[in-house]
Amino acid sequence: MLGRALFKGPFKVNAVLEEEARFVHVRNGSSTLFVPNNKHKIESGDSFLIKCESFVNSWEANEDGSFTEVVIFQFYPETLKEVYKDGLPDFFNTNKSIPHEPIEKVSSHELITTFYNSLNYYFDHPEMMTDDLMILKIKELIHILAKTDRSGKVKLILANLFISSEHEFKDVINAHLYQHLKLDDLAFFTGLSLSTFKRKFKSIFGKSPKHYINSKKLERAKFLLETSELRISEIAYECGYNDVAYFSRTFQSEFDISPSNYKSQLTPQK
């Protein structure tokens, strides 16, 4: 989540930021940063926030032969959930994705400079950087970025980091929850690889896709058994099961009773 990189150029970084964003402060060094629609010249003292599908950062060799030094904060969905478990700041509260540039430079400010300087001790003594302290530092950085963002462009990236994508992700899952689709199909609808889809699903819903989706299907099946006159086969189909026998076994495993016996227990005795 937080680190300092020391290296000598020339050095090229090719990376993909599918579900995360990256904040970078260049203490010493220069590069040309290529994003899908543009390129940016990066110099010593620059800071920038980047959120895009892919980028190439070509670092140059320093004329004096010194090491390039870069401070990096990586923002993951799980990180922000932990940082803001007691409540989100206002700029995160959006259900709609807002267009923004893939990279925004962050203007220098006394607060930001002070924040960078506060990290020096922890870089020299990494054993002192606990998980709790890391969370506080990330929250402090996000607060500073939001407060010093005069253009509002940085806040757009912050707002779009995970809240909007999580909202859209949930919409896709809920829209297809009871349909006859495989995980590959759901991953395709979200625009993610299957492995990334599974990681994101668990970070949002707290369960694996198979466990969560199956539990939701069975909850709906139980509700339909209680409230409708549909046959078992019809309920199975309505809940996304093509195989009635498999549905019955799964229901039995979950509720310790077969669908037919459960329904008969609900039927008033004459």
C-alpha cells in the first residue's frame, strides 16, 4: 500500500491498474509517462494520481548518476473499506461514474510537503510502520488531496476509485443473479478477467461468487416455496437451476430438508 522505490535509470514500467489507483511523488528523477490518450513529462518534485487501464512510465537516467527516488501509495478497494469503515467522506458519495482524465498532477502545497517529510522516519525504520499506522497515513493523504484540490479534478478520480465501480458491479450481479449464466459470463459483463472478477466479488460481498450466488438462489427458492403455487421444477428454473435434481440436492444440503418436503410442511392439513 505504501512504499519507497530507489533505482537507477533508464528503467521502464509497464503496468495495468484494473481495480486500483496509484499516487506517486517523485523525490528525485524524471520520466515520460504514457497513458492511453496522452503523455506527460514528470520531473523531480512532481506528484500525480493515476487511474487507468494501462500505462507505460519510461524513467530516465539522472545526469549526476544518483538514484531515482519515488514514494508510492497504492489504493485498493479493500484498503479504502478498512480506512473508511466508520463512514465515507462526502466526495466518495456518488452512484454514478464521472468522466476524468487517467492522470492528474497534484499541485504542491505546504500540507503535502509536510506529509512527505513525515514519512522519512518510517522509510528509515520500516519496522515502526504498523498496519494501523498505515491506515492513518492513507486517510491523512486522501484528506490532504481532497482539501488542497482547487480544480476538483483530483476529487473526481478519488470519487471514481471504487464507489462507482462497486455500485455498477453490484448492478450487474443483481441483474443476472437468477439467470442461467456461468461466472465467465458475469465476468465478461463487468469487463474483468475471471480471476479479477472473483477477487473483486469477494471484496464487495464478503463471500466467493459461488457461495454468495447459490445462497441467494436458495433464499429465493425458499421464498417461492412459501408464497407461490409453482411446481418444484418451475421454482428451480425461476431461481437459475437447469437441473431439478441438482437443485433439490443443493436445497437439502442448505436447509436439511428437500424442497418437496419443505413445501408439504407448509401446506395446511385438511
